[in-house]
Amino acid sequence: MAHRNAIVQVHDSAGVRLPTWLPRATKHYIEHTVSGLSFRALARRHGCHPSTVLRQVRHIENQRDDPLVDEALDILSRQTRAVIKPSKDFHSMTTSVATPSSVNDTEINREARRILRRLCESTAFLIVGKDMEQAVVMRARSDNGKATRTAVVGRHIVHAFVLRDWISCFRKRKVSSYEITAAGRAALKRLLHEDAQRGQNSDGFGEAPSKFQMQHCEWGERQVASTDASSVKSHRFNLAESPLTALGRRKDKTGKPFLSAALIAAGDRLREDFELAQMGPRVTQNWERFLTMGRTGSGSGDGIAAGPSDARTRVSEALSELGPGLGDIALRCCCYIEGLETAEKRMGWSARSGKIVLRIALTRLRRHYETRHGSGSPMIG
């Protein structure tokens, strides 16, 4: 493999230079345990508080129960010590064995596109043992209970995956099993979005979505009926955009969705009017007035845009129908896209009480729209 000088660069007075792809917490751990730098010295070097470095070091130390994490940290520690105090035995080992420091971001991301995609498949997991030179991605079959091999990856690549928290161990044995984490799924979304953006020909107008924004997207389809209910169209939308869609995927005790499609549509209708109302001449309108006891429809928009004025009227009428409490939770979750926990804390409610109040608010909101505009009317009046 690469020469020892390319594996870990020579250190300076502040500490060693570790691979650029390593997470910051892992770098702090190596610099503290191997180079002997104190928490205060590391904090001054990296511009953070000593308590932050302390928490990071403790977090990495707790992760050493994972066989792969322990092995990767042990290799990185021995490589760092070898730079400080060269060893012939270590040099002969590093020139023949791929180690975590012998890879770069390009190789890690290339393998991540292949392996993480396999791990996202149903019943897929990764196995690696102490005597295995490579890790294997397996997928359990439902018909006979056996598992089939779907991919093979180098052990040094898996070290990078586990240090980046892309995979986690769920079964520690002689041959341990790993599964993809939420961070791993988000990383895969970023990489796939980069590939999609690279393959598109931009016309120079507009701004492409950020890869970090796209990692939080979860795309799905929704069936929307036309005005006269004669046809149904399928629309693509982000399931993770609104707290309503997250609640809609939860099941109650009977196995039914906690929020029906009609209740989610009522919340989306309120949000659409709320967004449309801000397109008028008075863009800097203070919507905080809706979070008070008095809800008068005084938010008229004088100007040439009648659509935003009508939308403001519809929002005011809907919130007046809901009243205090119900209107507050609907405005925060549907229009401001606040999570339930955030809304509960700001309104001083007890934990896990917001979802019940939100369902009551959406039920009354749906009845208001059906009574006022009819069930078959379009979302934009």
C-alpha cells in the first residue's frame, strides 16, 4: 500500500495530523490518548470549550465496546505512535495491509454508494469477523430463512463506515452483525443527490437544492382528486417536510393511521393559504397576532393582489373557527412547520399531549372547510 509517510503525516508541536475524513470527535480522542494533549490544549487548538472535548472523548471511549470501532482506533493509535516513534515492525505491517488511514474520501464515498445502498434493502445486514479479511453484506430470505451474499467490501472501508457512524453493531459475536444507521441513510441520500446533480445539465437559472437539505427528504406520492372528483392525479411530495405526515404514518391501537388523509389535507390547505397570503404587498406581515386570544380578520392586504388578500381572510376565518389553543397548535404545526415537542414546550403543555390536541384541531378544521367551501373544492380558493 502507500508509504508510511502518506498514512499519517508528521506531527507538529500541537499534535499529529490525522486523516481528513475522520470525525472531529475521533481526532480529539486520538490526540488526547496518544499525543497526550490535555482537554484545554485541544480546546484552544480547535476553538471549542474543554467540556465539549471531554464529552467527545467519553463518547468515543464508550463506543469501544463495538469490535470494529475498537479495532479501528487501535490501528490509528499504533500508526500515530509509529510517526512519533518509528518502528520497523509497524512499517512492514502498514505496507502490506490496508488500514483506515490508507483510504481517502473519494474511495470511501465510492464504496458507500455501493454498500450503503445494499444495506438499505429489506432484511439486509453486514457481517465481519476477527479473522475475516473482508466484510460481507447479507440479505435474509423469507422463504427458507437462509441469507444470501449481496456485496463484499474491504475491512478498512468498514472501519471508516463505523467511525463515521454510518453502521452500528446489533449483534456482538465471533462474527458480528451490523446494520445501517440514520446517519448512514442520510449520507447515502447526499451522495446520490450529488450524482444526480452532476448528471443534470443546469441552465444557469435557479438554485439547486442543497445536498444537506436533500438528505432529510423522504419522497412519497399522494393521490389528489380534481375539483369535480372526475379524475385523480398523483403528486410527489416530501414525507418528512411536515409534522402531519410523520403523524400520519403512525398507527393507533386499532392499527389505523393516527391522522387520516383527510385531516392531513385540511392541514395542508391551511398551510397553502398561509403561504399564499404572504405573497401580497405586505410581505412583512406579523403573523404572531394569530397566536393571541383576539383573532380579528384585520390582516387585509391593500393592493393589486386580491389572491393574497383572500388567502389572509381564509386563514383568519379558519383560526377564528378553531379558537385559542386549537388555533395555536394548528398554526404552529401546519404553517410554521414546528415539531410537536417544540410546540408543546413553547405553549407550556405537558409532553405527548400536543398530538391529541392537533388531531382535534384538524378534525374541526376539516369540518370548517367542508361546511364553508365543500369537500370537492380545490385547495386554493
